[in-house]
Amino acid sequence: MLNEEWGLMVWTLITFALAVAILWKYAFGPLQRIIDERRAQIRESLETAEATRDEAARLLAEYQETLASVRSEAEEILGRSRKAGESTRSEIVEEARRQAERTLEKAHEQIDRDVRAALKELKEQVADLTLMATERVARTSLSAADQKRLIDEALADIEFDELEAKGAE
């Protein structure tokens, strides 16, 4: 069944070797080169993706650090603003209190001056009335010493200290 002819077998081996050499040179070599290039591109893409992922992780960490720093700074600024606001508010309240006290003190001083002026005017009017009444009673003109004595006696009868106390109330 098998025919063992050496000539055919040699030509078959030569043809096979020639086919393998042609395929190796024109098919397997370029295919292997394409496969190697593709493998290199895939490896390069993976390395680039890894580097990009590492860069993204670094940027995320940097962003989070910056965000934390900004938040901390914002809280610090808010704290300083609150302190400044409280300080300003307390200064304004204190100044308003001092101004109210000064105004109240001035009002008391004005009232005291007005009461003293009214009492002085009242004393003068009482002295004039006493002098007029005395002259009518005596129907004579009094000397300056007599006028002074009568005024002092009339004023001694009036309780000006009580009037001042009532005026101060």
C-alpha cells in the first residue's frame, strides 16, 4: 500500500521545505513581527494606563489635601471674622453704654442747675415780696441793714432744703 519511491518523497520534502521557507519568510516572519508589535503596543498601553492611574491617584490626593487646606483656612477665616464681629459688637455696645451714661449724667447736671436756678429765683422773689410787704406794713422806707435782716428772717422761715429735696425727686 505504501509506495516507497524515493524520488517522490524527496521532491515532496523539497517542496515542503520550500513551502515552509516561503511561508517563514513572507508569512510567519511578518505575522510574528505584527504580533510582537501588537504585544508591545498592548504593553505600552497598559504601562500608560498604569501611569495615568498613578497620576490620577496622585492628583486626587493632592486635590484632597488642597481641599482640606482650603477648608481649614476657610474655618480659620470664619473664626477670625466671628471674633472680630464679637469684638466690634462688644465695643459698640460698650460705647453706647458709656454714651448713655454721659447723656444721663449731663441730664442730671442740667436738672440740678435748673433746680438751683429756680430756687435762687424763688429766693429773690420771696425777698422782694417780703421787702414789699414790710414796706407796706411799716409804710416807711427801711434802711439797707433792716432790709437785709428782714430778708434773712423771712428766708430762715422757709425750708429751702426741703424744696431742694423735693425738686431733686
